[in-house]
Amino acid sequence: MSDKTPVTNDLNKLFDKIKDVRIAMLTTFDEQQNLHSRPMATIRPTADGSLLFLTDAESAKVYEVNKDSKVNLSYASPEANVYVSVSGTANAYRDAAQAAELYTEDMRAWFPKGKDDPNIMILKVTIERGEYWDTPSSLLSRAYGYARAVATGEASKDDDVNAHAQVQVK
């Protein structure tokens, strides 16, 4: 970790970066303490700064977060040159009313009984820290970084062609 990386406590910076990235890779620890990743659709952030997902009660991730609640979420949008990593703790719980509110019809492939499917659980990830990298995708920005590197022999700095920061929850 670089000591030059800016640090903020503003979770909205993270939420702004991921708002258009539909899928995150959720990483948990399996029974042998190996990393286990799978794609998950982020439903939305909560007022308390957590992220919500819907999952099946019988999925491995429910078992895994009950054994070790430490998780990582990775978001990537190569088209927008945005990359985000979120670390936190996960909690899987059943709340039929909240699940019905969060459910959308395109989730029927995973929950064939619809919003009232008894296997729907909410997976809540409470964010402890995050980090993002946001590089402008314009040709002009990349050309500037290239020209600067050629002229000075130095790599681009975070503040001249991209944004990189850590977000730590207070």
C-alpha cells in the first residue's frame, strides 16, 4: 500500500463509482480457507453504507459467510476505466418484506417462485474499506500521460491522469 494514496471517509465516492456497474465478483472463504469468487448483482447501497444482494438460502455463499464473514467485492468497468475493490463483513438473513421490495422480475431465473420465494435471502455487506481507480478514458487524457512519460521519463501520477483513493469507514 502506498503512503501517497489519498484516503477519504466518504462512501458516496465508492457508490458513485459502482452505480453503473451491475455485477460484482463476491469473494468468500470456503471450508478449506480457499478463496471462492462468483458474480453477484448489486441491488443497492443502504442508508447505513452497506451493499445489498439477493441470494439463495442454500447457496455456498450463505454457508461460507456464516463460517467467516470477511468478504471482498470487486467491480470493474473497463469501458469506463473504473475499478473498485470493497472489503467488509457479510451477513445473510431472511426478511420476506425486504426481499419482495428488492426483487425484480429478471431475478426469476434464480428465484422461480418470484418475490415470495421462501429461499430468497438478503446478503448484506457492511463496508469496512474500499479502494478505487478511475482513469479518464478520453484519448486526450491518455495522450497527455504518454507525452508526459516520454518527456520526463516518469510514470503518470494519480492526480494528473487518473484518480486513485482509499475509502475507510469511520
